[in-house]
Amino acid sequence: MTEERNKLNHFAMEYGLLLGAYFILKFGITVISSKILVLSILSWILLIGIPFVIYWMLRNFRDRKNDGLLEFGKAWSLSMLLIFFASLPEALAQYAYFQFINPAYIHEQISQITTALESLSDLKESPAMNELINNYKSAAAPSPIQMAFQGIFNNLFFGGLISLAIAAVVKRTAPTNISR
């Protein structure tokens, strides 16, 4: 049992770094995509590609490291470990970006959101919309470390949901012999 757990953890750490590089690439393209349409499309493609990359990694583990077998629970937990280990380098990259490279980015995004909300003339008279706009204007922007931790949480939450479907597709158990 311990050997199997070590094999799973080792694979998750190794491939989690690769997935982390993918996450960092997606993050980098996302932050500069607001100015270039092609990068915006590429950012969406990379986001949509995450489940396929995780599927490929799980299938690779199943077929090459686990004798072609992988139970649903182990597939799901391996997927979650991959996402966790990938989220750590991405969180470091996000922190570095928000803290040192572009400290005004968060404030700029909040400003763009309030400007977009204010431009919705149909909803401008709505008390709820006015309250939302005022809340955005008066709220303190999250710190870079808060953004990094929020990124980890988001990856784990949404990754956990997506991993349920991926684990169901990747799982393969040994056939059982029923003799009478």
C-alpha cells in the first residue's frame, strides 16, 4: 500500500510540475490577452484544454506506470494531486506578477469591471446594480498573496469537479472472473 501511494505521489509531483508550467503559460497569456484578441482566444483554448491534459496524464499513469489499471477513486485522487502540485508554481508566478511585475493589475481589473457595469444603460437605474457598482468602488483590492491563494482554491474546487468526469472516463479495473 505504501509503495503504491509513493508511486502515485511521485507521479503527481513530477507531472504536476509539467501541468504547473501549463498553468503558468495559461496565466501569462490570460493577463496579456486583454489587449490582443488572438491571445484572448488562445487563453480560452488553453483553459478548455486543461481537462484534456489531465486526462492524458491520468491515462499515461494508468497505462505506463500502473499495469493498465486504475480505480475511480485513485484516478480522482491522482487528478487532485496533479492539480494541487500544479497550482503551487502557478501561485508563485501569480504572486510574483501581482506583487512585482504589475502591482496595478488588480486595481485596473476592478476599474474595468466598474466601467463596464456603469456602461450598461439598461441596468443603470437598478438599485441592485448601483449597489454592486458602489461595492466594487469601495472594496479593498485583494493582496497578491490573497490572489495566489484564491488561485489555488479555484484550481482545486473546479479541478475537483472536472476530475470526477475525467476519473470516470480513465478508470479501468481488472475483469472479475465469476465461476459457477
